[in-house]
Amino acid sequence: MAPLVSVIIPVYNSMPYLTELLNSLETQDLAADRFEVIAVNDGSTDYGNEILDTYAKRNSNFTIIHQANSGWPGKPRNVGMDAARGKYVFFCDADDRLGTEALRRMTSYAAKHDLDILIPRMVGIGGRRVQAGFFSKTRPEISLELALESLSPQKMIRRELMEKHNIRFREDKVRLEDGMAMVQAYVAAERISILADYDYYEIRLRSDGQNISVGLIDPAGYVGSLRHIAQTVSAHTGKDAEYTRRLLAGLFSRKALSFYEGRRFMRYEPEARQAWVEHHGEFLNEFIGTEPQSVFNPTRLIKVELIINGDVAGLERLASAEIEAAANPVVQSISATNSTLELVIASPAGAVVPSVLYFEDRKSAEFVEAELVAGNDPHTYVATFALSDLIDKIARLGNARVRYSVKDLRRIGVSEHTAEVVHGGVRAYRTAYGYLSVDTRKARRD
């Protein structure tokens, strides 16, 4: 009997993370004869090849293929697909891991809904960020527009669809090689679903910084890959020009505008900034054309128009302003009375008006907050805490943060010249990393 799913893993120097993935596959609650694991060792120079062989000896459904290093994940993924026998193929990276129930739940759901592509809920580990909103709920059938928000390869795809349309990964060293293959699958699929009722896939930010996505990026090559994706989408939706423009504007917003985020853009050398603007400008002229305001929201439109006009200096000014606005607030003064602790902070000039300053207990996560009131000087704010509240809520140590919005929470910087304040057993002080914290361990608790 052919397996339900073939799990395909390109492996290159992924220790010690590889063992976590293999353990998560070995402990799946789907019967071993209903799935196969195909790991393609792409010339690893660590001892991952030995680990792979060890797991294969004790798991009859594990197949290991050793090959010379190809330099990129595309070829080992293709080799794995050529060896696959499952109804579906599922692509894993060797430094990630699966939930124990993942394969059983995924194959059952795919069979019930006759899916071509299943996108499982991903969660980040090691500090990796994921699209939380995208995975907020299960969606039995999604549009191409929504599917394009996720171009990573961690999908379960009907193998027949891949074979029928000759969908393979680029094997040369290009960016977005996984996105190019995924978009080919999306436009060929009849039914795509997001399954979000379980933490199916844990995607890792490697502590050694060796995720491929964090390396240097060549502007011409990257935008060339983005152009390939846009051409695939256009060929599928070209009869509806405005719909196509909207899809490609969304693609550009997610895969291009991030390069113009303040700190990221200003880290590039001047020649690289110029190159990004030139290549992205060509992309916009080719696929968006005139009236970008019809497909970009006002916030994104500011950067888009600067790119179209080739205004590198304008983008640099905007990036510098973003950096300034995103800076941490800073303590100006700390004072205390018998019953209160008062903090005066200076907020970055370009930031939105902050609403609350709060202390959060490092262990229990309980917190006590105070409203920020405008101070005497521009961009200064005052927060006043009752000492009794701090003693009641902060058992030992608490970190201070300012809330600008639900998602924008910032630590508060303290100059090394700012004296700490101790009153009533409550100590407000500067941490070793230069942030404001409070220590209540010596406070009396009646």
C-alpha cells in the first residue's frame, strides 16, 4: 500500500536541530506504514549523515539519500520528490519539527476535503516570527489572493498535481526558489486549505544564524525571482487586469517593501540601496504601471512612489525617520515619596503618543500600570505609581515598558548617569543592559 504522505527533507549541516525533527517524525501517531520520510543529505560536513543512517536503521519507513553538495535546497527537494510514493508530499526543513499528531491530522483533513494543497498552522521557535493572523483559524477553502501570503515550502501538496504540471524547485542558487514552486502549485490547484486547529509545524530561528533566509541578498537576483512569480500569477489571472494588479501589489508589499524598513534599508551600502530602488522600480513599472494609488494603501504608497521615482534620498530620509520613531523611550527623572514612585520619560519625537507605562513581574507576568500624562516639555510624559501597588504585584523583579499600541511595547532606556531611587523598600534602577526595572524584594509585605 502506498503511503498517504511522503515527508521530504533537504539536509545540510543541520545538527543538532536535525535530531529534534527526526524525533518528532519518529513519534508521529500516524501508523508508520501510512507515511514515509525521505531525507536527502546534501553533502553535510557535520555528523548529520551518521545520525540519518542511525534513524533509518530503526525505522523502516525512513529512506536516506546521500549526494554531493548542490549548494541550495532545490536539488535535494527534487531528488526527494523523484523518490516519493505518497499521495501527498510534505516539505520540511531539517532544523524545524512537527507536532506529534501533525501527519495524522493533516492527511485526515486533506482526505475529508479532497484538497490539492494543505497549509498547516506554523508556530515560531527560537525567536522566529510567523504570520499569526494568517494561521488564526481553519479555512477549508481559500483564494489565490490569500494563499499568496505564504510562499514558504512547508505545505502538503497532492503529488499528482506536482507531477502533472511538472512542478519542481529551481536547483541553482537563487532566492525565492521555494516561492516560485509554491506559486506554480497554487495556480494549478483547485482546492487549497489552511488548517489551524493544532500547532502542526514549529519553524525555527537558528541560534547560529545559519538560516538561508538571513544571508546576503543580491538585488538583481531577488527581484528576478519576484518577477518570475509575478509572471506565473499574471499568466493565470491575466484576463482580469485589475485583479492581477491587486495580487501583484500585495506580493510587492510583502516581498519588497520590507527591504525599505528603516534599520534594514540603512544597513545597506549606498550602492546596494541604489540597486534595490532601480530593480524594484522596474518591477513596479512592468507589473503595476500607472495609478499605484489604486492598489496600494496610503502608507505603502509613500514608499512605492519614491521607488517609482528613483528617489533614493527620499527613501533614506524616510528610513532615518522610522529609525528615530522606533527608538526606545528614555527616563528623564525618577523620584519617590512615602507613597508614590514618579517617572518622567522622553518619547521619540516621531513616535505616536504613548498611552501606558507598566511594570511586569519577570516570573509571574503580573503587571501594574499607570497612565502616561503629558509633561512640561515636548514629547515628555509622566507616570505615577502607588508604591503599595508595586509591592503587591511585583514579587521580586519587574521590567518597565511603555505601550504605544497593542503590538508596540518598548523597554525604557536609562542613562548610566541617572541615579537609582530607593524608597519604602522599592528600588527603581538601571539594569546591566541599560533598561529600567524595579526591585521590591526588600519591601515590607504585611
